[in-house]
Amino acid sequence: MSEYRLLINGELVQGDQTMDVINPATEETLATCPRASEAQLDQAVAAAKAAFPDWSATTMETRRQAVNAMADVIEANATELAQLLTQEQGKPLADATGEVYGTAAFFRYFTSLDLPVKVLDDSDGRRVEVHRKPLGVVGAIVPWNFPMILMAFKLPPALLAGNTVVLKPAPTTPLTSLRLGELIKDLVPAGAVNVITDANDLGAALTAHPDVRKVSFTGSTATGSKVMAGAAGLLKRITLELGGNDAGIVLDDVDPKVTAPKLFQSAFQNSGQVCIAMKRLYVHESIYDEMCEELATIANETVIGDGLQQGTNLGPLQNRMQFEKVKTLIEDARRDGNVIAGGESPDQPGYFIRPTIVRDISEGSRLVDEEQFGPVLPVIKYSDSEDAVQRANKSSYGLGGSIWSSNLDQAYALAEKLEAGTVWINKHAELDPGIPFGGAKQSGLGTELGEEGLDEFTQLKIINMAR
């Protein structure tokens, strides 16, 4: 086994405690890694605070070079990182490889941005300028479904804006973050980037720490609410990318054979463990039966297994807690609907659930009303598209949604009425580093990606001078 260390103040250090990391495909211990104490969290924050004055005073070009160098290192070690990602997270190796290279691409995207001084008024009587200044220490908290790419939503823009960072990965997927810390530790001054791990016991301390000026969190809505409460005492800046219960609405002019594979991929990528996965599918009654049959066929043909095995389409759920939750939702759905594909776990080690399609189900069932975050899709029949939109909008979530139709005008009109941070037409769950991303309602607060995502790591400052 490899030896892993925390990164604190430019040094690789032992944790005050250790914890085991489980391979979700085998349920065996993959590695023993360090677990930081609260004292080590304080050390990491202190290091970041001490590094901030010098780092924030560097030029944007200097910071660009550092972030581009990080992208180079990620690409140079892509094979190792992808193997490690598959082993700790569970996703197929091809998907893990795509995530690693995507991480490097996101790093490079942010280096294309700038924070220029903008002039609002330059008249005879006054000059008004808009400046974007760094905040200070940023706490970046990353979940277990995409440990690499979601880190790339936070670390590069935070650094480019002139902030220093304490990065905390999820307890069940800490290894790629720890390895990344080792790879990049000499690319920035000591303390500019720190990587600590925990067993779900340091998030509150990081969020409420008086020297942390901003928290960028991706995770569940319930935990996001706690992050917001923890940050409230000092009115620190927060960005929350939280849960979703994305609805896809399929109109009656869609060919099920053509569209079903796209819908399946939208729902089941990463075994459904995607914040913007399609989690509810509304299908017009005229094509409902055929669509259900097509989706069931694809589900039954899907190969599940260890992500390192060639030919695997879907890996396991990432951890036992999520595995048990999804199984409970499936059992509830058996009472509320008709399971026409999947619904069972193979008799083997690992947190595997076969991709599951549930039809003849509606609102009021937990599988429809809650975020399942697993390989299960409820397919809901509707007769009127306006009614389908209203039903979709009743959710307390509003991360994403999609409309599927051969009539783009009709699809666009419905997309305008869907309450979500992002609405796709004839696709779902597409993310691009240059496109701002954020949730509506209880799916989040603030924006990631794009120029707006970089601005989130800055303080707006106006200089207004008389002439």
C-alpha cells in the first residue's frame, strides 16, 4: 500500500489519527490514511492565513503559471490518479480517467480568466472603478461522488483570485486529494494549499473557524444547511452546491428507441451518484409503455462490476450508508410502483445494485419525492405537458432539469417555466467550465464555474473618486 500524508504548511505530515479507506467494489481495506485532528485543522488554517499576504500580492500571471503547472502534474500522473480514483470511488476506469483529464482541463480553463479593474464612470466630475480583491483563507469541502472534478470547481479559482486554501475531501474518498497534495506541494508557496482529512468530524470546525473567510461546499442539502448556519456567526462568504431531484420531461413527439439511451445515461452515469443526474422522468402517456420497455432493456443489458474490470459499465455505490439508503428506497418503490428492471443486489462483495427502472409510480412515493442518488429511476406517466412542469416544480429542489422534444420552440417554452438553476433541452447533466452553474431553491446558493464562479472567490470593492 502507498503511504499517504496530510499537506500542512508545505510539509507532508502524519495525521494525529488514522482511518481505513474501503474499496466499495470489494469491501476490503484499500489503504490506511491519516486523519487530522482539530489541532491539525487549526495548523492548516494558520498556515493558509500566514501565506495569504504574500500569495495575494503576487501577479495574476504568477498565479496562472502555478495553476497551469498543477494541470501539467495532474495530466502527467493521470494513469495513477485514475486507478486510485476507481479503487476508492468505484466508477469504471474509463470514467475515472475522463474525470482526471477533465480536472486538468478545468484548471486550465480558469487560467484563461482575468480580474481586470472595470470603470463604471469616467466623467469630468468623478471616476468609479470596480475591483475584485481576494478574501483570505478558503475552506473547500469536496464530496465523494466526483472527488477530483469537484475539487477543480474550487481550488483553481480560489488560488487565481489570490486566496489560500484548506481542502477537505470526503472521508470515504480522501486518497486522490492526498496524492494530489503531494504532487503539487512545491508548486505554490508553503501554506497556500493545505489538504486535511477527517471522519466527518471537522467540517463544523472548518466552517466556523474565525480565520476562514469563505467556505465552498458541495454535498447534501442537509449538510449545506449546517454549513450555512456555521458560517452565519461571522457572516463569512459561502457557496453551496447541494442536492437535486432533477426532472426530465419527455414530450409525445420523441422516438423512444432514439431517446432512451440518452435518458438512461443521464440518469445512471456514475451509478446515479451525480448531483445533476436525472432523478425523475416524466413521459407522455402516448409513448409511456414503449419508453419503459426501452429503458428496461438497456438496464438489463448493463454490466455492473469492479471498475477495474474491462467491460464494466457501472460500478458500485460508493459507501455502505448510501447503499443501504438506496435499497430502502427500492423496497418502498415496490409498494408504490412496478419494478420492471433491476431492483436487486448480486450475491457478491461490494455495494452493487443493478440499474433499476420503476414504472406506474407517482408523487408521494419516497423514490419520486426524495433524491435517491443511486442507480434507480422512477418513470412517471403524464397526459398534459403543462401539468408535468407544475408537478416537477413542486419539489423543494431546483438544481437542474430537462425537456425532450423534436419541437424546439415548444421545448423552449416549457424550459422557461421549469424552476431550476440549469435547464437542458434534448440533453441532461452537461457541464462546461465556462458555463455558470448553480442551484435554485434548496439546491444551492451562489455560483460555480464561468467568470461568475471566479468572482465568488473575491470581494467586490468600489473606488469612487472626485475630480
